[in-house]
Amino acid sequence: MPLGKQLVQAAHASCGPLPTASLRPEYAEWQATGSTKICVRVKNRAALEKLYQASVEAGLPVFLVADEGRTVFAAPTITCLGLGPALRDALNPLTRRLRLLSTTPP
């Protein structure tokens, strides 16, 4: 996926969970402590779907981004996941083993 497309998909993932997350009590603390955001990567779609399911089961705000397939992809395609806003203690069990996203190959 081209870098520009990655950035747009990440923006969707970042904004997607906000409407429901803003109703949670920890949202104010997240905002007050810098509104930290990180981008991590998963190996494949199966890993992304597993992270999505685990996040739903943990009761975290989540937003699965499905590109509509108008530019880069030929058909609707799941591209990324917005997870949170949530506090570190809630996210670490699900994300601590994931690598940060970078522009260079692993």
C-alpha cells in the first residue's frame, strides 16, 4: 500500500473510535496525559482480525477500517484497526508484542 494511502487509512483508524470512546471515563485522562497515539503493524489480515476480536472482548473502543476499493484496491479491503483511545494498562496486554510501524522493511 502506498505511503499516502497508509496515512489516510491510519487517519480513519484514529478518528473512527472517538465517538464511542469519548463517552468513557478514561477518555478525559487520556486527553489530559497527551493523547498518545502509536502505529504498530501486524503480520497479516488474520492477525489484524485476531487483534480486533481480542479488543472487542476486552471492551475497548475499536474501529475496523475497510477501504471502499476506489483507488488503490480493486475491491473493499480491510486495511487497519483503530484501537482506543484507552489507557496503557488496557492496551499493553494486546499490543506489547507488536512492532512499531516504520517506513523501512523489518
